Amino acid sequence: MSSIYITQLNNNGITEDLTESIKIKKIDANGNLLQKAQNGSTSSFASTSSGDEDIISTSESKTDENEDSEVRDILELKTRYNDGTVKLRNPNIELMDQDILYHLALGSGSHDLEEMFGDVKFVCMGGTPKRMEDFAHFIMDEIGYKIPPGTQLQDISAFSYRYSMYKVGPVLSISHGMGVPSLGILLHEIIKLMYHAKCKDPVFIRIGTCGGIGIEGGTVIVSNEGVDGQLRSVHEMTILGKQVYRPAKLDQKLVREFVSLVDPTQDAYETVCGKTMCTNDFYEGQGRLDGAFCDFSEKDKMDYLEKCRDFGVVNIEMESTIFSALTHHAGIKAAIVCVALLNRLNGDQVCAPKEVMMEWQKRPQILVSRFIKKRLAQQGRLGKLNSGSIKSPRRFKLVQQESEAHE
């Protein structure tokens, strides 16, 4: 039985020294976890259930590149069908009569999801409905996409009253709200949407704003890893009363591809690449002194931010770990591109004029559009506008009512 080494967080998580708190594990070709037992100079492996423990892939050192590749191959077996379409890691979905994505006001029984979304290659997400509506119009112009005369872009999820979603050919532009819970709900339903629509190898991209650490406002950041407030590269969650740690990993080839698209001759601003810290709060969790509560000193705050910078963190926001962890768990390649609104080493409040911040927010969109145009040129396709089709008017109405009931 072929197997490879991977790493896993211990029960206490990763603390100051990452290398000392990582235990070596092994998995077989089916992705099952094997427990390593030390017996003097020999080692033996006993099979354990991978359902109780989430796996952290190997470190990013060059010596581990082959092992990382094997881990990705095993993950792909669990998250892709042979034709490249998305495979869910939940057998329950296949047994359901229909799957209501009620936060999106869509359903597998009421909508022809494959007809509506089967050509999607890029899923772009950002915080606010207005920003993602603007991005939809921006990317439509960038890729030269034409909609029929007399029509306009429509918010597909308007009846959900939660998220906004626009489709521009092979591009989805979706608002995810603010913070881990809101984005987590959306990711579950969007990943299921990719499955029902039989999308092949979609790329997920988060386009956001953030606070910089040691970088000035207007700087664009391409994330290479997500870390939490304890500088652990994981997303921690409680499932059935148990703590589960999922690796907050981003596809490094995708990271390098985004960095390669930076054009100093056109970009009158700096673009950097580094770790992104995700917190569960805008104020205390990010060490701000201007919240309703503050039980630490300015020195405490500065010591913490300096520690983060020394660790390689270049920006702080509230979504990176859940975004990178769930996309990695789903085997979906993903990237995060943000713009800093301020340097947190210089203060806590966002003071830039509104018109300046609006221009800054366009900067990551420009980099994302370069990526999409490059990929579309390689694929030789732009797609066609699909207004969607409703298979069952009665079920369509039920989906709308279900969505409204959960408002």
C-alpha cells in the first residue's frame, strides 16, 4: 500500500514554535490517516479514522514539494470526478430529492443549475453587494463580454436578501458579507452549486480590503497563507462538540501566477505577497484601541503587531482562514487579493477620503481581471450569457418562500 507523510496539528494547536508542535502522520492512497507509533528504532503505523482529525499538509520547504504534490493528488481523488467536475465530500447530498441553497435563493430541483452555471470557471467574492456589482460590470468590460440588447445584469440571489450574485459568462461575482460565519455559509452553498452545475476546475478568488502591517494604504496584497490570531495556519471550528482544525492553505502555483501578473510599468502602487491574518473581530481581535472595550495598552498592541510582522504577516482581515480552509478541503484552487486601507502600525482608524478608498478598491480587481483574461485567452473561450431556466415553477416559488422564511 503506497503512502506519504503529512503533518497534523496537536490538540493544543501551533504556538510560538511551529516546527515543535507538529506531529508527523501518514496516510494511505485512499486518504486514510495512519497513526505513527515509535518502537525504539523502528516505526509502525496503525490505521485511524480521518473523520475525527483534520490533516495539515506538509511544510513548504523545497524538500517536501514531491510529498505536497502527492497530497494534492490524493485530495483530488476525493474532490474531483474523472472529468474534472467538483465532487462533494458529503454522501448525503446525493440521497436528497432536491438540495435547496436557500441563502442563494436557488435549488437543484427548481432551477437547471447546470444550464445556468455549468460554464463557470471563476468565482470572485467580496464583502459588499455594491463592490461585487461594480466588479461584475468591470469584468464585463475587461473581457469584452456582451449581453443581449435591452437586458442588464441581474442579481441572481436577490430573493435571498442576504448575498448578491451576478454572472458574467464564466465569471461569478458574489458578495460574502463580513467575517467568518457569513463567508462560511456562502462557501458551503457555492461549493454545492459548483457540484450541482457540474463545473470543471473552478478557481475561487476573494477580493477584499484589509489593514496592513508595515505597508501603507493603497498597497495590494496577494496572500500566500492564512493564519489565525495565534499565528496558526488553520481554521479552528467546533463540530459536534469537538474542536476541528483544517489547514488554511492556498494554492502556491496560483499565488505565483498572480504575482507574475503585477506590472510595475502600469501599476502606480506597490504589490506585496505574504501571510494574511484572520480575526473574529474588527476591534479587540485586531488589537484596536478605539473599540467600545479595550483591556490592553498601546505597548501591548504594538508588541503584538510587531510579532505578527516578524512572523511574515502583512495584513489583517476577517475571512482568510475560513476561505482558504474550506476551498482547500474541497480541493478547489483559491487565491486572496486585497488592498490595505491603512498601516496598522501607524493607527487604528481608516481616515483616507472616500474617493481615495474607492480608487484603492479597484486595484485588486485590476490584478484579478488580468488573471481572468489570461486564463480565458489560454482556454480560447469567453462563454455565453445564460439567463437560466426554471424546471419547476412550483418548486421555484417554494425556494423563494423558504429563503424569505429564513430572513
